[in-house]
Amino acid sequence: MQLFYQNLLPEINYLDQDESKHCIKVLRKQQGDELDIIDGKGTFYKAKITDASAKKCRFEIISTTQERKVAFHRHLAIAPTKNMDKMEWLVEKATEMGIDEISFFQSFHSERKVIKIERLEKKAISAMKQSLKAKKPLLNEIIPYKQFLKETDVSNKLIAYVDFKNKIHMKNELSHQQDTLVLIGPEGDFTPEEVSLAIENRYKKVSLGNSRLRTETAALAAVHLMNLAME
Amino acid sequence: MQLFYQNLLPEINYLDQDESKHCIKVLRKQQGDELDIIDGKGTFYKAKITDASAKKCRFEIISTTQERKVAFHRHLAIAPTKNMDKMEWLVEKATEMGIDEISFFQSFHSERKVIKIERLEKKAISAMKQSLKAKKPLLNEIIPYKQFLKETDVSNKLIAYVDFKNKIHMKNELSHQQDTLVLIGPEGDFTPEEVSLAIENRYKKVSLGNSRLRTETAALAAVHLMNLAME
């Protein structure tokens, strides 16, 4: 199934230029043909083409369906890797598995202080379409670690950090159906001060298991665990 | 920590040409310096350089440590994706998370009938070193699906296939500590005949959850589940 994306639905009833071109020039859709469109906010639209313009393909909505709501909000916050490809990969895979929000923060050992959120948005949109979802994760601009801790609060806050005195697996901290936020550190890991600061802010330290995972793999494992908790 | 690889340990007490060059030319190690070497079969070696040759760096073994043994054999069998990059990515990530064996098979909807096992071997070795493991997964050459089913047998055999009449999540079929093999289908999925053939061969149908995952993502999710069952 081919999905089109228009985030301004239901107010705007046409596809943007890229989507129109793909729809009319590449897929050769014509007036009267049906389209499946998503708004990235959780709604699938069945629509019919009223003007098969390759610049502004207009349609009328026939029906709508809501995507199955998830039980709790899954939020991943990560110190981006130096290699941006890995973050694009992560956004793609996390969207595919299911995630509601991804935030980026600068920490002491971060090798990357800026991110191109537009590129990540494109990856998220493409992954959402490919995996037939109607909801796009919210992607937040990078901010300093301290600011992130201060500004973000949910009931279940976790920090992935292996502490040999306290090895609680993340899977055991997801049993309750509650909004969850998990922090994943940079390639050089969190500093002890950063961990203490999280603890002061009511974060629980959790482990992702016995394997030594790279930043982006750890993040995907955490996303998978949040999804498993809902199955 | 820098790990070197010599799969012929303990019989052979030198690094191959690539590893020797990296050790002596790049890292500028000298006679008497200590090395950490893995054999890909589960043993870590502490060694001391006896001849700092950039072509054949010789060493003597000081001590050995065995990697923590996993409770059961984790085997992933997959119909490779058309895009070989995705398989390289999968081998890398699966090695990082932990996998004992990866097999490839040709199925009806397979778009790829051949694989370059040498490239995948390199990815596995590099991921093993990076994640400080001593055991490399066994990678098997691609064979036809029917042949694979016939030749491979373990106590817990699973096939990832979403059947709406029978939605058993894979996580619920991993509770016993037993050797597990999971089959992941191609981009066009298994045919009903291929699923029936697996059932005849005592495979159980399992789901990986509500999200529609691409082949390589489904495979990684399955690998993660096998690892979670051991935590």
C-alpha cells in the first residue's frame, strides 16, 4: 500500500509539490483515483483525486480511520553520535518499531553538538509511510543535558547506565502501563556527575543487558523494550 | 580496549598481516608490549609481543580467560534482503547484541539468491572486537529454504509469520532455556506453502508484535528477544 503524507489535514486538501509529483508523474494516478493519506498525527484518510495536478494534487476525503492508540507515551532521549548516519538509521528503525517522541541532548562526552532535524524528519516520514503508520514521532531540537532534565518530566524516568552495584534490567522497570522516558548516553557514556544529576531528578538507573552496545544499538534496544511492554 | 583477532589460537602465535600492520604501524606497539587477543571461539588471550614485525607480529601467551557461556544456542535464519547493506548492518548489530549462528536461505519471494559471506564475516569480526566479545557467530552460506528446513533441527523452532488466527508473540515462546532457531522471511514474506512446510517440520508460528517491520528490523527484534530471554 502506498501512503501519502499531508500533516495539515483535514484543513488542507491537497498534496505538497513533492507528493503531488510522485502521485501524478511517477504513479500516474488520475482524477477519481483513490488515495491513502496520513496526517502524521494518527489518522488515516481515504480520499479521491479531484484535480490530478502534478504540482498541487487536490483530493476530497471519503473516510477516516484512527490508528490504534498506544497505552503510554514512549519517549527516547539520546546524546547523538558523531556519525549522523547512525542517528538517521535510529530514527528510521525507532519509527518502524514505534516511538512517540525522540529528543537529543548535549552531554559532557558528546562528540556532536548540532543535528539537522530536517533530515531526521524526512527519515521519520519515510519510515512512517513504509511501515503503514499514521503517527510520526515528535523530534525535538538538541538542548543541553541539564536543561533537558529540568524541562522534561514524566512518571517513569529511566537512565541506561550500567552500574555493577545496581543491575536492574530495563525490562523490569516497564511493567506498569505508564509514560516512559529513557536516556541513552553518548559514545563516551555519561559522567558520574551526569548520572547523579539524573538520580536527583528521580531517574532510575537501568541496564540493557550483558552486551556492550553502541549508542544507537542501545537506543533501539530501549525502544524495542518499551514496545514489548505493551504487547 | 583494543582487541586483536587470531582464529587459529592457541596453535598459531602470531597476528595475520592486516592485524600485524595495524598493531605495529598504526598503534606503534613494541616488543614486550601486552596485547589482548580473541580467537572468535570464546577465549580471551593476554599476550606479550616477542617480535614486533609489521608483517607477522609474534607473541607469547601470558594468560587466558573464557567468555561467559550463554545458556542456549541462538540461531537466526533469514532470507537476505536485495540490498546487501542491510544484511551487513544486521550481522553487525546481531553480533553486538549476541547471536551464535546466522543462516541464509532462498525462498520463493527472495530477491537475492547469492550473498558474499566474506564481507559478512568481516563485519562480524569487527563487531565482535568493538563489543569486546570473544566469540564470533557462525555464518552459513545461502541454501534453498527446503534444504535448510531438512538439514537443521533444534528443540525450539520458530517462524516469524503473522497469522491473525494465531497471534503468539515470540517473547512467549522463549521461556524455557533451550536452543532456539527463528526463521525470518523475505521482503515479500513467506508463501502459505512455505509456512505449511515449516509447520510440518515442527516450527511454531510467532508474531513480533503489532508493527509492520522490515526484514532486517524483524530479524534484529528476534535476536534481541532471544537475548532478553537469557537476562
